[in-house]
Amino acid sequence: GPGGSSVASSGGSGGSGGSGGSGGSINETSCEAIVDELKNDLDGTLKSRAAGEGWPAPAADSFLFVSTDPALHLVAGDHDNWMGTPMNDAGSFRWACLKAAPGSQYKLTDLSQWKADPWARSYTYDDFGEISLVKPSKGHLDRHIEVGDGVMEPRTVRVWVPEGGYDRVLYVHDGQNLFDPEAFFGGWKLQESAPLGILLVGIDNTPARMDEYTHVQDFVLGKMQGGKGDAYADFLKQTVRPLIQEHYGEKGPIGVMGSSLGGLISFHIADRHPGDYAFAASLSGTMGWGSIGANNETMIERYQKKGHQGTYLYLDSGGGGDTCADSDMDGTNDDDDLAEDNFCENIQMRDVLLSVGYSISVDLAHWHEPGAPHNEAAWAARVFRPLDIFRGL
């Protein structure tokens, strides 16, 4: 949002497939057997295998590709020099069982339109947008669809898997803005700025973003809203983290990061689950939330009360301020009409953290990028700072 307190930014996962019969593994399931599953229950099979080994589905010595768009009846890629291999028509879907080398690229097509496979587990981006991958080993993105816990609305979780392995995991909010070059303001391009060795987990937001990313309610945009941050923090701990452990192995140290309200909720998560997160980073965090139009506890007040804790904290902002006044005496320095990008609130948070025992370069970092706006391009330009700190922990 322009100026003031900026808050704007741009069913559960299916069970894993059953284990293979005695003497075999799930990989030895034949293409025909999976096609039969799809014919019996298209949506259920698509989702259960997406939650398991992912699509395209490994089958014996090949992979099963599926298209649910009747117009896209060819699968083209490295396996056929992008000529387009016809898929078998099964009525509600089309399929092809093909030998494809691990890491090979493909798209679904009718030779006039070319689309990434929406069911593909692994993908990357090139000059033409998203491109699907078969079981890659190089740096790539994975997606896990409809990750939910019965309380939180199901959403996509996106994972940047770096080449050469990793020894730490960073969970980042607003997942749909992190990797996609078509996202708001070009997105964060996190996969380009991330140092090697970090598994990045982007958790998509939902239309309930303002509720999920706030620890208390506040009166904004004409109504009381927010305050479901506990449920979101617990969703990360009890649903997202076990998913990552299952598919990738969760190695420590563990961090959490976000911008705007995503920065606020990162500090809330570190506080709600002390000892779980070695690092919490907030870019342009909405640290005055709770006091914008209401009189609820701000994150500044909470950290002042709690005193020194064990998480390394990074906070920053762009913008700037003149007086950083608290003219309404609500305890938050958010009444400077010239201040932008949550500058004053983050200066106040930094000073509170210093006063309770945090030390710069030991377990606290603060950065001011003068005049930087409140958008993804600005965050992309400086996200290397918290990433480098996390890499060094």
C-alpha cells in the first residue's frame, strides 16, 4: 500500500500411494495399471499420485504422462525433439507412456499452444515461461498441491531444490510471488539470489492472507480483521514441515522469512514456537499491526515483553521517515505522514530488540534501503542480505 502502514502485497494432500506388492516396488506398477486407476477415479488418482511420487508417474521403465485438457493431445519435449508425441484418448483424459531421461523437459501441446503440465511435480522457467521436468537432479522447483490441515485452506507449496544438496531449510510466505517471473513486479526471483545449500519452501498465500499473516485483529479498510496467525504458525509446524521432512529430509538450521504481513508473521512464528527456528527475516514488515486502527498488542510490544530469545532476527525497510512520531500515544511510532514502507515501525522494533539484549551481527540485523518502495522488485533487490546471513549461520 502507498505510505503509512503498508499491508498489501500483491482439501488436504491425498495419501501417498500404497506400497507395491511383495517383491516389487511402487515403481514397477505398469502404465496400464495406473491408467486403470485414472479411469476409475480420475481426480482422486491424479491427487494421490501428485502427493506421492508425483507426475509424470514412474511406471516400470518409463513415465506416464497425462493431459486433462482435451485440446492438448500431444506431449512434446526432449524425449522426441519437441515434435509432439500423440497421447491415447481415454475420454476424460489423455495419456502416453514414454521413456524419458531424468531431467528432460516437456510441455503439453497441440502444436499451436504450448503449456506446462499443471500436474507436474518438477518445473523451471525459461524465456517462454514455465516448463515441466521429468525427475530432475539439477536445481529445480517442485510443487505440492492442495496442502491443508482441515483448518487452513489448502494451498500449493513450492520448493526450490538447489543443485548439490542442502544443509538448511528456509520457509517463505507468499509462495506464488517468490519464483515466478510473471508474479507481481517480476516476483522475488528467489532461485536466482539464493546461495547454494538452502532448500527454499514457498507457501502460497490464500484470499485469507490478512487473517493468516496477523497475530491479532486490527481495524483496517473499514473493519476489524486478522488474528489467525496462531493457526497459520501451527499449519507450518504440523503440516508443511512434516511434508518437507517426508519428501526431502528437513535438515537444520531452520528459518522463516516474508515481506509486509509475511514479515510480521515470520516474527510471530519464531515467538510462538521458540527453539524451532534459528532465523526469522522480515522485509518491510508490518510491525505496527494491532495499533493501526485498534488497540491490540503489536509485535513490537510482544518482543519487548518477552525479552531476549534464541532466534537470529533480520528486519529491514525501504522508505524513510521524518519524525517517526507517536502523536496518538498508542505506543507505535506510526504517525509520521511522510513515512513509508513501515520504516518507523521497523526502526522502533530494532531499538526495542537492542534494548532487551539482541546484538547487531550476533543475533540481530537491520537494513534501511532509503526510498525503496513496498513491492516485490524492491524485496528481490535486497533479499540477498537475509539469505546470506542465514547461509552463514
